Amino acid sequence: MLAALVYHPHWFWISLGGLLLAAEMLGASGYMLWSGVAAVLVGLIVWVVPLGWEWQGVVFALLTICAALGWWYWLRTRSKTYPPSLLNRRGDQLIGVKTTLSEPLVNGVGRVRIGDSTWRARCDTDLAMGATVEVIAVEGITLRVRPRDENA
């Protein structure tokens, strides 16, 4: 068995790469992906160009580092292009929504209906029920609203 690896080292690298990629599928969160890809590439390189075991290890290390750094750089530049997510921040998703008051605003406090729920609303002025308002901010579980001109 050991003699076969000496005469055909590419099978060792391809097998190692396959094992690392299989382990990655079990949930390693990307840690073994680039080592597995590098091992398969070393196996293909050694198949074409016979290298000593020292150079095989150097090529494997360099490919692993280059692949991991390339992936890190790609993720870093990719994440900058997306706006921050509002997932699980329902209140922040409501900023800019135009709705009508379900209760009058008395002393600047009342309720608005958005979708199938009602929210506590606060405004600087008192408004009658049915007035059109726009959500401008979220303060805890209270929506800050302002009167909206119905012709706009």
C-alpha cells in the first residue's frame, strides 16, 4: 500500500482532497473546502509533473493559502455591496410606510394599523382618527409618525 503511494502520489492527493471535501459536506462551515480543493489540484499537478514530496507539500500549502485568501477577499468585497439587512427588525422595515390612524392622537399618542396589527404611534401634534400619517422613526415599540398631506 505504501509503495503504491510512492509510485502514484497523485492518488494520495486526490483521495485526501475527496476526504476533505466530503468532510466539508458534513458541516465544517467552509474550513475544509479550500484545503480539499488544493489537495485535488496538487494531485492533478503531480499527475502531470512529477514532484518530490517536499515540493508537493509546498504546492499544497501555497494553494491552500492562496485559495483561502482569495475567498476571503471576494467575500469582503461582496458584502460591501449589499445594504444592511432589516431581517428580524420589523419596526425598521416600517419606516416610510404611509397609513391611517386607527385611533385619534391625543396628547401626541395614539394607534395606527399596519397590516394585521396595530402599533402605538407618537406625533408632535394631535390628529383625528383616519388621518393619513407616515412612519418616520421607531422608538422601541412606538412608531414616530408625522402628518401626511393626502394630495402628495
